[in-house]
Amino acid sequence: MLSVDGAATVAIRYLDGPAGAGERHPSKDFRPSAAPIPTSQLLAALSTALDLTEGQLPGHSLRTCFVASRLALRLGLPDHDRANLFYAALLKDAGCSTNAAAISQIFGGDDIALKASQATLDRSLTAYAAFTIRHLPLTEPLPARLARLVRIALSGTRERRQVEQTRCERGAAIARKAGFGEDVGSAIADLHEHWDGGGLPFGRRRSEIHLFARILAACAALDVFNSVRGPAAAIEMLARRRASWYDPEIVDALLADAPAILVELAVPDLAARAWALEPPSEVRVSDGADVDRIAGAFADIIDAKSPFTGSHSRRTAEVAEALAGRLRLGSGALIDVRRAALLHDVGKLSVPNSILDKPGRLTEAEFTIIKRHPEMTHRILAPIPTFASVAELAAAHHERLDGTGYFRGLAADGLAIGARIVAVADVYEALTADRPYRAGMSMSEALELIGTMSGDHLAHEVVAVLPSVVSERLPAGPGQLATSAAP
Ligand SMILES: [Fe+2]
Ligand SMILES: [Fe+2]
């Protein structure tokens, strides 16, 4: 990553207004931009997807970043550590999607609501038992609910430890793979350990827990409690958990500034204030390769949300990039197509797994929730200044040429070639992948079905080159990529 002098000060919106359902935004009007992006802006925007997966108010990661950066100044951390802490805060929930399906399955409900409720839960057995009983699915018959309760009680800490370990290790691996160092990875891995050894997954104690994790755990909880229960409860929680959950020195330093910081969290220009706390000598700017690495990391986060979308985003990106090359798009447009394909389903991180992984038919209400995900994709990506084109291409992947798609109902004249390519790649990948309700189609079956969609749904000019592209790139059989799609 490059380093530049001076902190970025671009104001950024976070899911703060309608994304324009019903408006027309012809994606062909946008020009691709390969300009470097301040890494803080890129991560802050993408971190809102992590907030949604955790059931937190959008901006939670950014607020945690702000609080942690202020605390780091008080603690006198050197610039290099403050910079790593800054990025660790924005990526702290990178493993959030890996336990979503398991949580939904264990409790039989909406993982996002469960996680939101769990975030303010005490760790006593009584509190956990009450939480479990409260969240048993009312839609299940009583015997099934009782059986579920017994199963949760018997598996107890062992199952929670496994779920937590997956989340922490996977999140740390994703951050390292995205180009962030060992300190950032360790901060994520240790995030849910407690000062007195009572945390998960390993029961690490005191200085065995990475300093950044000790800082971030307290700062993140402060924001969560402040958002849900107000400033007095947030401060009381910190004091109560001093020397049990959290490092007492960190709590003391945080409590000294907490009343003022909590007031500041509500200011409209918080993003700019957070950027200003990034040590100027350590400010990072992501060049093309960095952006691709970060987009790839978020593709892995998206795909990890459901066991049935194991490598959907990466495979869609491979097909889309190959299609763009065959159709002779310029290099800038090809880059935008690849990034849009990697991130097209980022909005799905806001959809509960009880819907995403449902084996039967979706109800109308559930389908309405699913249909919001391209709009959420747009809301997440659009605040990144140089992602204007990427946001439009990605958010249009469920549009149809005849205007019957979603979320804007764009028709042919509003759908640029890049958007048409991502849509075809998405359908091809979805058809050839295994899903809860059916096995994946063979290449020839998928191509035949896609042929029937050409014209009114999918773009003829893209469908026309799909057979040659996938037969060249995917010779290994149904749904198999010739090149590695491993997360
Ligand atoms: Fe989608
Ligand atoms: Fe998709």
C-alpha cells in the first residue's frame, strides 16, 4: 500500500438515505475510475456491511474506530500501532458471516437479531439460559422447541467455543489475506477473549490477549451499549466489567474520556473526525492491487454467510471478467466489472440466514426481504467516491432488460454492458452451484436455460459469447472452475 501525507477528509454518507428505488441511474453514464482510494474510506464503507451482519447500527465499526483511536492517543501508542489499531477496528468483525449459518441453525431463528441481542448479554449461565429460552422459535411446535433447548444445554460451552473459534480464526485470516499485518489479525482473533480468562474461544488471560483486542473489545461494547441503552448504561457497563471482561488500565483510561467521546459519537461529520485520527505519517492509500485484495476479502466474507454460496462471488467475478474480456471492454471497465461482480451480493450480509438458507419456498414477506439486497449493495458501495461505477453495476445484477427486475426496475436503456455482464455471470454461477433446494445444473443445462432468458431478461450480446467463455474457462465439469476459486 502506498503512503501519503495528510489525512483524507472526504465526508461519507453511511446508509443515511434512500438509494433511489424507482429512480433511473443509467450505469452507462458513469466512467470507470482506477484512481487510488484512501484505505480508511474503502474499509469504513465496507465495514457497514459487517455492522449489518452483526445486527448493529450502521457505522458501529467506524464509531469503534473513532473511540479506539482517541483512546490510543491517551495511552500514548506509537503511530505505527495507532494505524494498525485503526484498521483492526474497521475489520474487527471480518469473521461475522462465518458463524451466521451456525447460529441460525442452533437457535432456529434470525441470526442477525440473535447477534444483536447477544451483544449486550452477560456471560453468566443464568443469562445465557434466559437468552436461549427467549429466542427459541415460536413457529416450532413445543416438543421441537424443548428438544432444541435440551440440545443447546447439552452442547453448551463446547458448541459456543467452536462457533466463536471459527469466527475469530476466519476473520483474522481474511484480514491478513486482505493485506493487513499480524497485529490486525491477532486483534480480530482475540476480540472475544476476556481479561480474567472467561472469554472465548481459548480463555486467554491478561497479556496473553493482544493489546488491540483488549482495546477494541471495550470500545466496541461502549458503542453497542450507548446505541442500545444510552450513555449512562454504557459507562456503568464498563465500570462493572472492569478487571473481569476488560483490562482495568484500559477501562480507567476510557472512562476518563467516555462522557465527552459519547457526545462526539453523534456528530454528523464523525467519519471526517475519524480520518483525522489516522496518524498522518501512516495514512494508507489503496492502489489497484490493494483494492482488488480488499474486494476479494469481502467477497469471501459475503460467500461465507451461507454454506450454499461457498464461492459464488469469486466464481461470478471470474466468469464476468472473462465475458468482459471476450466483449473487448477497456481495461478500466473490465476492472469495474470484476470488482462489481466480487461485491454484487454484499447487501446479502443484511439478510438473515433463516431466509438465505431456507430449504423450502420463501414466503412473500421473505422474498421482499431478499429483494432488498441489491439496494443494500448500492447503499454500501456508493459512498466510496471512486466506486460510483462499481456501485451501479453491482446493484443492477437483478435488473432485467424488459424492466421487470429489481430493485429499480431499470430497462435496457438503463443497463450498461458492464451491468449486463455481471447479471449473466451471476445467473450462470447460481444455476451451476448447489443450493438448498436443488443440485447444481451441468454446464450444458445451464447454458440451455440461459438461452431461453436471452432478450427480455438477459442481454443477447452477452449470452451469445457465454458458451465459448465458460467452456474455455470451466472445462472440469458442472460448476467447476479451471482456476482456483478457494476463499
Ligand atoms: Fe443477488
Ligand atoms: Fe449473486
